[in-house]
Amino acid sequence: MNGSKSLGIALASVLLGGGALALAGFALASDTPHQAALNCVRTSATACSLQLSTYPDSLEGAHGKTGGAHPTWVTYANDNLVVPENTTINVTIHQYDGGGSLNDPFFDQVMGTIGGTMVYNGKTVSHVDPNNIGHTFTLRNIPGNGKTLFVSVPLPADYRNPTITIGTGQYPKPNIIKFSFKTGGPGTYEWNCEYPCGDARVSSGFGYAMSSFGYMSGTLTVK
Amino acid sequence: MTTTLEHTAVAEESQGGGLARYQNAGTAVAGGVLFAFLFWLIARKTMDPTGEAFNDQVTTILGCGWIIGFWFGIGAFNGPMRWLLGRDHSRADDLYYAGHNQGRARYWKYTTDHKVVGVQYIIVTMGLLGVGGLLAMAIRTELIMPGNHFVNQQVYNAFISLHGMIMILALIVAIAGPWANFVMPIMIGARDMAFPRLNALSLWTLVSAASLLVAVAAVGGLTMGWVVLAPITDQNGVGMDLFALTIVVFAVSSTVGGVNVVCTILTMRTKGMTLERVPIFVWGAITTSALALYAFPFFFLVEVLQLLDRNVATSFFVSGGGGTGWLQANLFWLMGHPEVYVILTPAVAACFEIAAVMARKPVFSYRTAVAAMVGLSGLSILVWAHHMFTSGWAPTLGGPFMVTTEIISIPTGLFFLVLIGTLWRGHIWMKLPTIWMFGFIANFIIGGITGIYLSDIPIDNQLHGTMFVTAHFHYIFVGSVLFGAVAALAFWFPKVTGRFLDEFLGRISFWLVFIGVQVTFLAMFASGLKGMPRRVSSYSVIFDHTNLITTIGAYIIMSGMLVLLGAIIKSWGHGEPSGPNPWHANSLEWMVPTPPPLENFDVMPVITEDPYNFREEMVRS
Amino acid sequence: MSIDTQADDETADARIAEGNAAHDQERHHDGGEGHGGGGDGGGHHESPEVVDGRQRMAIWLFIGGDMVILAGLLFTYLYLRGTNTEGHWMNMVGYTGHPWSYYYNVLFVKGGSLPNPTTVSVNPVSAGFYWFVTLVTVVSAGIIWFGEKRLRASRDAKSFVPIASLATVVALVALVLTIVQLRQIPEIFVTQNDSAYMAYTSYSSAILVLEGSALIHMVVLAFLGLGLSIRASRGVISGDKWYQVRLVRLFWVWVAISSVIVAAVVTTVNTIH
Amino acid sequence: MTDSDNDKTSLKSFFWLWGILTIVGVVLGLYGPSHLMPKSMSPNMHLTILTMVIFTVAAAPVAAGVYAATIYVLRNWTHKGDEPPPPAKPVRENGIIVATWVSISVLLTLFLLIWGLGALAEDNASASSNPLIVNVIAQQWVWTFQYPGTHVESNSLYLPEGREVEFHVSSDDVTHGFWIVQMGVQVDANPGVITTIHTTPNVLGTFDVRCEQFCGLNHAFMDALGDVVTPQQFSTWLAAQPQRT
């Protein structure tokens, strides 16, 4: 038996394993802390304003000019958001999409915002018609990390709005929804839509875009 | 040593084979791609593009094209067509199909020689274990700390689903595939399997299915775990269609293989080789194959129904049309639990075999060993609903299924009795197979006992769906089955290659994997007890320490497996020569030359006793 | 280390050829001899009877697998009927009619829309037709069985050719009838969110898959019947080599039996409905 | 190494080993589950932890026996080197040992079964004829809880202490798994059907509701917070909630 050669092979294998571990560690280390700059625009020391849009297709936003792999899927134009800690985030959402009834009317309420209300096309409301919802913006904390953050805002649909053109697509004139919430310390949160807008035959509309990361879901990093 | 068949065949050698002369893995892939493309074109033209299921239909038809084309290309349809036309194989054809005088090329062809098929199974298993192992490392890397860092949850979900399914496929064939094909026919004194062409069919259908499964990753993955419980399957992209097709084809492969093994063992034994004299591994092979024949039709059925639900809008598992996910769960677990024993039994049987040979002592209470394996297989078809204790389905049946499940611990306990009884007062030769076999014993007891907890409904009400379950079945699948598979590989490696599997590297690998398994899965038990759910891409900070330990353990396992891979590659070509009977064993596979010639035996042996009478003269050297 | 292969071979020969009287006393009673004994001590040509016995076992095992699938199908059928989730066993929320009316109304009629979806019930499929197809299948099995009996009695392979061909044609008729049957299964038109499609209730789904499995069996039978005809006419099947006919007959009869079972079950369910 | 064929006295070390390992197992059994598992907040969870402890204690001698035998075998009867050891004395059958082994495992299994079935009956027993009913609605990837009769719907679960609660669990889309971690109760939320499960919270404090059935993209984040409060606090909370219709 060629001991030294065997040992060499053994060492090489272990080193390969260690290398993979190091690589993984590097990938981990390089991901979180060096996230891109803030997605919101600072308006004061304690406030930051965040712009979001929802489209009935993917031609706008993060999926590229042609809409990426699924140009017909509904999308938020952004997915991974970064906001500062201990700040009031003033969110404005332009809602370009149609819609229908919620699976669970619970989500017609405005929850977790400052004052428990939102401004829908200039009107302050605390809940809207559950049968005319385009999407929701529902933000929650990751389980058990000791932080609590729950914000859920319904985004009403409106087919009656006149059509306007953005880029290559024609969209209804948007509903404008404004609301604010306060961030705590640093951490990562998840947001997604709770209106079944993902067209699936059976699972009540939670398929396709709803079940794919980066269309109707994303993260919110507080730093 | 040459066989009579070879003597008669020299003149005919140049004529046989027909179409098969032009077919190999290359034409199979070409055929698969060509047919997939053609079927895709046809599907695009014939299916309704406005339909809800258009993408599913196109993908399903494309997948069917790949499989049919692959089978054409490899030559799976040659036999049926020749049968239809009444042009049966001549002797020269059979010889060509058996890979006579084709050198290495025969490993890339529809070769009927059971030894070639066995080697092909080794390679396929190693490939699947490799892919599944990489996915496991990706999973553990993501779980190194709370939060999604390495991959997002969608990619993670795809990882766990594919890891699960690939590993299940790999383990189903890991021992029964190579060894029920390579050594089993020689063990019972047969010249080949009962149906050599079905043997090749079972291997190449598996390859066609496994390649589809890998393709699932390319079309967006599978995002609901390998059990693909309805109705969430409905939300998946077209990956689910390819997955279901994979399983349908895999069920065909294992049914064909199972029929072959059962027929071989029942009808091909040589004179005097009674069922009480066959090496104990043969009993493992036959109970496994018989169980597979019962189980996999359910797998076939459930995935066909999934395909119909997705492609033609039927309502088997969909509540809106009167279906229910519980039907899917029932059909799935009717397959799912027997399948666990399809995986486990060959490992146990291989360990019996190794224990007897290495302890220079007969299997202790052969009848008990057989009864335990047969009893386990029989019981396993009565316990499926223990996977559904918390599903809400038929709560009144909880008690009965708990009873059947816990009774399983009796035959399982007998495995330990047989193993320890065989080793007790033996003269145990501590070589590589023995060491891995001891690893099997140590891990299997943990896997077995934690299974008893989960069979108890009050405990299952807390631990179901947690990492505790994951750790439990990984102790069975990694700690036991994989150890049994490596032991079997180390044991029969010299028969395949004429060389020993490198002892030194093998031992390093053993210690790395053994320690790795304890670190990984004991910590995982702790995560589960603390309340960490399975299949989550991120977890609460209270689970961070145990998960970090688990990940470190997983990397230790990976290092060990890489060392093992290095040992296999090194030893295959340059290992220490072993001679035909390195373990001084007594069963027939060690009596033939290494490598065994085509058709194994020149003169058919006549058997007068079982293979466990070790005699002094056998060790003189 | 090296092992003296010669010594090993000697040991092997000793065990294989002559046995060992001392150890003979230890061996167990020879219980499995009846099954074993395939080898004949050196010859490679096994007798046709031996090969046939092995192939018959394989056919029985495949039939066993098929039985499991049939059991699964019947389980599916009865389970869905028994649970009747949300009362949707034979109905679904949707429309009768076809998607074109939906598209026509939504796209071309200004302000047009469909009426509110209602619960649509499907009519049970015809049990009588079911039994008719079953009868045809049973007749084809009877023909092949008759042909086999005759072949074995008369050893006349030439007259077997028309019988096998007839059985094949009858199986093809059953195949066509099965397709006709499949086309009668009612669909319901459903719209959901932005999509519209035809769907089957679980009742229709269960019938669909039962008949679909019959269809696949018919395709296999047609293949086998055609093969028998060709092989008999080419002389591959002859008065002495009739074993394959029996193998095919075994499967054929099983298909007929399964068809009767399915028809019986479906009839019961239809009548209770 | 070859002197090992028969040495009755050396079996002593086997029994020592067995005893020590059993004690280790029993100690682990007594402290492991109750230390690692979440604190109990209901009789069900209490029963679960108790059953864990009893099973571990019962299994400890079995596992210890196998480990002790394996270690003993490894210590006494192994041979190293490239040459195979001589044949050992063949023992093909020992009816007494097999019968003993089978009897012991049957008895142990019987014990587990009797205990398990008893615990199951206790688990399922309903303590009250007037339980608080809570509708649990699962949706990808949130839980909501309705309190029938009050028009209250909430995304966190408030429960009064000491009163039996019956959960009516259903799903709006796919199958989810309703699991109250600290109360040891689990049942799947299936679309189209209502499954029920009941428990009686008996400790004040917060608890976790997690999804234990793989339910798609954000399965990992599908949890809810819960709080067991006194009956008075519960009525106050209920009255303060927005009434939904």
C-alpha cells in the first residue's frame, strides 16, 4: 500500500471539503452586510420615503426590459428593500393592477401602520372593500427573533381608471396608497402579497408569481 | 477460463446484434433530444395555447418525448419489435447483447450481462449520491445561521425537494441495484438473471428517469418536498410535470427489476441450492424485490393522477372539484412506508452476509434472520397511515396504526439479535467491510429507537414535521443504509475489480463519516426537540447553535465521502490485487474467477450445504 | 499478501463437486428442491418447459403489479365518492357550455359578461355502455383462450393465425369503443380569476382514469395479439412451441376479469347515485 | 487475541458495561427531553414530555445492551492483519436465546403499546362540554383566528387560561400544519375540510404557532404569536377588538 499517496488523497479530499466550507462562508459573509444602498430617500433625520409600484406584468421593475422569464406575471417593481433603523418609513405605492375578492377578508384592514390607517387616493381609511383588492403589502418578522413587526396594507383595484402608457405597457391610471410605519433595530423581514393574484387553477391563486421569489414577495432589511 | 458459449460463438460473433450494433448511450441521448424536440413541436401545434395547462402539457409531452427517444436510442424497443415480427434473437444476437468481446464499450450499451448491469448501477448510484450530496451541502450551508443568506427560500425549497427525491432514488438502488445484479446470480449458481434484457431495461429506464429528475432543476425546480403532497403540487411550475414523469418511469424500472430478481431467485438456483442454503443476502434481495412489486405500483398511480390533475384538469386531489389531498397522502404513503424497507432490507442483509464471513461463523439463527426480513416487509404494508397521524384524516384509525407500527420494532430487534449472535465469540477479521458494518449497528439502534417515539401519537403530535423526524430517518438512511452500502461495496469490490478497496483511505473515510453522522444528526435531534420545523429555509435564533453544529457535522460527512470517492477511484485501477476469494468466503460468488467470465460458470455447481461452514483449510495460504 | 488462487479453487471444487459428509449432517432439510434445479450441469440450452415456467412466473408477477394498480384505482374511486369533498363529487361551480361563449361574451359583447357561476351537476355515464365494452373485451379473451386450447390439442399453428387475428380485431374494437366511452365523460367549464378552462369533477376524473387504464390495456392486448398472429404465420409459434400463447392468454384473461370488476363497481356506484 | 473463545468470567465486564451505559441512557432520558423541549403549557404537552421520558428510560437498557455487546465483541474477538483468522466455533441456532429475545421485545412493545394507547385516550379526552371554539384559518403564509359569536378576527392567538379550547382548522389554499409548539397539539389545515383538535392551556404566557407542513415559498415564515391570558384579560381583549362581519 502506498501510504503517502493515500494520505495525499485523503488530505486533498479534506482540503476540498474545507475549501467548500470556506467558499460557503465567504458567500455568506459577502451577502448580508454589503447590501446595496438604501432604497428609500431620506427626507429628515427620522424619516425616509419609499416608493413602490405593482404592475400586472413584469415589463417594469427588476426583471429587465423584456420582463425576464415570465413577462406576463404580476410583480412589485422591487423585491429586496433596504431601509434605515429607528426611522419612520413613509411608503407610497402606485397600484396599476386590477383584482377581485380576497380569500380571507381579514386583509382588507390596514394593520401595523402609524395610526392604523392609510391614505387611499387622498382619503384616510382603515379598511377597504374586500371584494375589490388588487394586492396587499404584508410585512412580517422572521420567526422567533424577538422582534415584532407586522404591517399589512390592502391595495384596492380599480378598473374604471383611464389607461396610461408607461414604457411599452398600457396600464390603468394608478391608485396611490400612502402609509407610514416605524422601524426598530437592524434585522431582516419578509414581505409578500396576500391577495391571490398568482393565477393557479386550484390553489386559489397562490401559484406562479405568488409562489416565486421576487415577484410578489421579497425581503426588507433594516440596517 | 472460458465458457462453452464462448467456444461455440467465435464464428457467429461477427453477425449478431443487428440494430444494437449502432446503439449506445450517445445515440440514446441523441434520440432523447430529437424526440423531445419533435414532441415539443407537436405539442406547441396541437395544444390550446390559451389553456390554463398549456405549459404543463407542453412540458409533459416533451418529457415523454425524451423518454421514448431515449429508449429507442438505447435499443429498449428492439426486443419487443423483434418479438412482434417473429424475428427472435439468435444465439449470436444474445452474445452481442451480453457484451461479448466489446471491452469497455459494453458499459455504455444496452448490455444484458448481469455483471455489466451491476457495474452500471454502481456508477448511477454514485452519480445520484453525488448530486444529492451536493444539494445536502447547499442546504446545510444555507442553514448555518438564521435568515436567508446563501440562497433565497425558493431556491432552498427546490434544493430540499430534489435532495430528498434524488437520495431516495439513489438509496433504493444503492445496494439492490449493484449487488442483486452483480453477485446475486452467481451466489445462487445462475448463469445470468432470469430475463437479461429486462435487466438492461430496468437500468436504462432508471437512467432516463434520473436524467429527467436532474432536468427538473433546469425548469424551475420543485418546491414542495419530495413527497409532493397535493394540493400544493398545483402551484409548482412545470418542474412538477417532469418530476411526476420521472416517478412513473422509475416505477416501471423498479417493477421490471423486481420481477427479474424474484424470478431469478425462485427459478434459477443451481442443483442443491435450496432456499435454506442460499446466502442470506439473497433473502434480502427477494424480500426487497417482492415488496417493491407491491409498493411501486402505488407510486406509479399517484404520480399519474398528479399528471392528470395538472394536465387535463381532473379533480383527484383538488377540493373544488370534489377531490381531496388525503387521497394523495394515502396513495403516497401506501407506497411510502414499504419503500423505506425496500431501502433498508438489502443493507441489513448485506450486513448479515459480511458479519458471517468476517466473523468466520455461520449466520446466527438463519431462520430468524429470514423471518425478520419477511415479517418486516409484510408488516410494512400495514403501517402507512402513521405518516398521517396529524393530518386530521381518520383520527379513529390512529390507535390501530400505532399498534401495527410499534409491532414493527419486534422484527427490527431481531436484526440486532442475528447480527450480535453472529459476531459473538466469532473470530472477527477487522477489515474495511467489517468496520463499516459495525458503524451500521451503532447507528441503526439510534435510528430504530427514535422511530418508536414517532410511532407514538402523543409524541408525534409534538414532533411530527420537525427536525426530529429528519434526524430519525437520516440515522436510518445515512447512518444505516449508507453504511451498509459502503460495507457491501468494500466487501464485493474485489469481486468487481480484482482489487481491494483501499483500506487506509477507507478507514479515514469511515471515521470522518461516522463522527460526522453523530455530530450532524444528534444536533439535529436537539433542534427538533426544541421545536424547529422541517423544510424551513430560515429559523428562529433559538435554534442557532444546534444548526451550526449540524452544518459542521455535515461538512465532516462530506469530507469523509470525498475520501471514500478518492479511495474508490484510486483502488479501481491501482488498488492492491485481491485474488478471486480475498475474504476466504465460502459462497459461490467467491468460487468463480475474478472478474467472473461471461455466464459465470463453466460447470454448473451442485450444492450440498450452506455457505457458512468455514473450514481450516480455507485459510492456508 | 497474496492468495494462492489454486488452493481456493481446490477448496471450491471440493465443496461443489463432492460435498463433505461431515457437514452434510448439519445441513437443513432440503425443502426448496422443487423450485430449484434450473441448471443442468454444463449445458446452456435450457428446456422450453423451464423457460416457460420462469416466464409464466414473470407474467403472474406483472399481473400482480397490475392488480395493485387496479386496487389503487378502485380505492381512489370509492374514496372520492365516500368523502364527497364540499359536496362536489358530481358537481362543480362553473357553467355548462364551452369556453368560446365566455370569450365571445367577454371580448366581443361590449359590457358583456357571463351569468354568475352556478353549481353544475354532471350526469352519470352510461353503465350499459360500460358493460357492452366489457363484453367485447371478454369475448376477445374467450377467443384467444379458445385458440390456445385448440392449438395445444390439434398442434396446428396455421389455423391459429386467423383466431389470433380475430382476437386482435375484437380487442381493437374494444379499444375504439373505449375511446368513444372516454369522449362521453362530461366536463364543466370553470372560470377563476383571469383564467377559464374545462375541468372534470372527481366523479368524471375517476371514470376517466378507470377507462384510461382500460384503454392502455387494450393497446397492449392489440400489440400482443398482432404479435401472436405474425409469429404463428412465420412459424415461430408452432404445435410444439405454444408456450407464449399461454403467457399472452394469461394476461388477456386478467384484463377481461379486471374489466368485469371495474364495470361491476362502477355500476353499483351509478345505481346508488 | 485468540484466547477469547471461552471465558465466562469476562462476561462480567459486559454486564458492567451494560449497567453503566443503561444508567447513562436513563439519565439522558430523565434530563434530555424535559431540558430541550419547550416548556409545557397544556396537559397534552405534559403528557408528551412524560411519554418521551418513559420511552427513553424503557429504551435505555435495550440500546445499552446492543452497544455493550458491540463494544464487548470489539474488545474480545477481533483479529487484525492481512491473514484471515481461523474459523470460529459455529453456532447456528439457539432457541432459548431467540425465544428470550422475542419474549422480551414483545413485552417491551406491549408496554409501549399499553402506555401509548392510554396516553392517546387521555390526549383525546375532552375535559369540558362547553369549550371555547376558535376557527383557525390558514392561508399562504399567515394564520388568522376567528372567535365565533364575536365577529373578532385576529392574526395572533389569544386564549384564556384553564378553559378547554377546540380549534376548527381549515385552509384557504393548500395544506398547512397547525402546531402550537408549547401545547403539543398538531393538526393539518386542509382546504375543503375542517379538522378539529382541542387542548386546555394551563400556564400563562406567550407561545408560538408554527406551520409544520411544507406549504410553499414562505413556509419558514409562517408563524403566529400566541398569548395565554386570564379569563378576565381575555374578555377585555375580545371586547377591544374591531368587530368584523
